[in-house]
Amino acid sequence: MFKKVLIVEDQEMISMSLTRTVEQLGITEIAYTYYCDDALMFLRKAKESGNAFDLLITDLSFEPDHREQHLSGGVELIRAAKVFQPALKVLVFSVENRIAPVERLFTELGINAYVCKARHDAKNLKLAIEEISKGKRYMPPDLREVMRTKKAHHFTPLDIAIISQLSSGTFQKDIPAYLEANKITPSKLSSIEKRLRIMKDELGFSKNEQLVAHCKDNGLI
């Protein structure tokens, strides 16, 4: 089990609840802060002193107040902390429930666990901490189920560029010019039509509008 935990949460009641949940697991060395800049300082000083935190629990979004901050949120904090402490275990605790942004936290930032702020979140937090203390990753059952049952499609950079242009109001026939200008290949209209057909077939859509809405809802664009 972890020995030293840092909690970063700007809502006081949630921070207190998180602290109690962590204490129930027998962890006694717990620090908390409302600000990402302070959190990074705590992590850095602890690492330099030879008594590093071994678990970071952080939200993603933080409301701005009178204090100017260099780090605007949890993503920036995690990225900065991983520079000098790559092995730091990270648990994200947030209201975000869209699959694509959560998946990116695992694949791009290398987080170890994700827990949604929702019913039973205290139970899920305990499970998550126990799992990652054993070297495993953790994602809540409801998100795992969505990932298991959804019709998967691997969106390529070309796919995202096409959908982003459709979302911004660009006519399909005009997208090749955008792709060529930005050196994105293949850029022919036939290739665009093929990619759109593949995406809609795999996701079960019949219209481009449905595809665009799906990508917006899941944080892909």
C-alpha cells in the first residue's frame, strides 16, 4: 500500500472526503492543496528531500480565483510532475465521463487510475488505490462497460481532420483543399469519401451529422 499521498482538489468538502477515504486504507501521511502550482512544488520538494510522494490524486478542472496560476489544471500538473518523477502513480478523480478524453489520460499521460465523481465514488476510490498499489490499472465499471460494448473505431489524424472540417461547416467537396494546404494525406475526395464510409459503417451511422455529433460527444474534436 502507498505510504505518502498528495491530494489536489479545489473543493474543500471533496478534499476532506478524499482525505477520509485515503485514511480508511491505513495511509497516514497525506497532504492536500487547492492549487496545481502548490502541488507541483510539494512534489518537487518531497522528491528532492528523498521522501517523495508515491501517489498523486488530482482533479482535472480547477476554478480560477484571486491567485494567479501557471498550471491551469490536472493535465498540466501530471505532465509537469512526470518530468522529474516518471514513476509517480497518478489517480485522476473528475466529473469527466467521456471515453476519448479518459483514454487519452491513460495513453498520453500514463495515469494509473481514473474515478468519476458520482455515486459510489468513495468505494471506487478505495478499489482504485488498492489496484494501483498492486501494479494494476483501474477504470470504473461503467466506463469499462462502455468501452467493451461500443463499436470501436480507431480514429486516425486524417479522420479527425475530416470530421473537424465538417464540424466547422466546410463542405465535403472543399475538404481536399484544406488537407492539401496542411500536407495531410491522402487528400483526394475519393479518399475522404472512403474514410467517411468506413467510419459510419463501423459506428453504425448513416449520416455525416451523426458522426460529427458522436465525435463531439466523446471529446474527439
